[in-house]
Amino acid sequence: MLLVIVIALAGILYYMKPTKSLNLDYTDVNWKDKLESILETRRPVITLNEEEINNLAKKRIVEHAAESGSELEFNIEGADFHINGNQLSADVIAGWGYLRGEATVIYSMAFSEGMLKLTPESVQVRNKTMSPSMFGLKTIEAKPGRYLPSVIKVSDIDFGANEMKVTLSVNWFKLPSLIW
């Protein structure tokens, strides 16, 4: 009986073993160029492409891990994000002690009351779909203006194919001082 349990456990560990090479490296978004574009067009809308969304998400994961320290049940070792309309797929490699696993988490996204809400819809491990509750995943609420200067607030987000259009409310009198 013990041999059967050991073989089953080894099979599960092998099945979940990461097949991709993902990391949490990111570069900061060039906000200056985006703010200059707002001034030039006089339209308070910026577009974040998939690469920029990836960078912002990875930056937040790294910051959250540093803030939470050892409180987390698992640690995210690598991630890659893809957006398609209001759906975000997150390819992640996570570790639990000595165990490592790879999964794709599908989130639905909504913007409401100044918060970006990501609700987990499904988890896929090598094409097997599982419930997010099996992994303890819950809705994530994020403040999308976290990395913007204080004179800019996010008022709406439009989810597109491979991008987000973010409508801002801007203090036009203070905006030039951030750029020049």
C-alpha cells in the first residue's frame, strides 16, 4: 500500500513539474512618454500593451512577496500574462517548499469603484481544468493607479485584445511639472 502511495505521489509531482522557463524579471513602464502623449493629444487615455501589463503584474508580485515575507503559503517563481478582452491568463510557476508546479490561471477582469477586480475562473495544469477553490484562489482587487503620480487617477479601463485602454482624470495644471 505504501508503495502505491509513493508511486502515485511521484506521478503527481512529475505531472505538475514545470515545462516552461518563466521568471519575475520586469522593467518599469515608461510613464513619461505616456504622460507626454496625454499632453500632446489632450486626451487623458493611455494604452498599456501586453508587455507593459506583464511588467506591472510581475512588479506587483515581487512587491507583494517582499511585503508578505514568509506569510505566503506558496511563492510564485515565474509568470507570464496574456490579455484577451476581459480575460487574463496567467502562466505561473509556483513553489511550495521543495515542490514546484506549473499552471495557467484564467481570470475575468472588471473595473469598478476605482479597483481592478480579477476573479479566478479556472486553473489548468497540463490541459486538465480544475476549480480555483482547489488552490485557495480568491478574487484579487488591485488599485490600478498604484504606480501613477498622485495628480493622475484611473477613472475607467477598457479591456481589448492584447491591451488595456486606461481613461484617466488628470490635474492638467500639475501634469507638465511631472514631465519637464
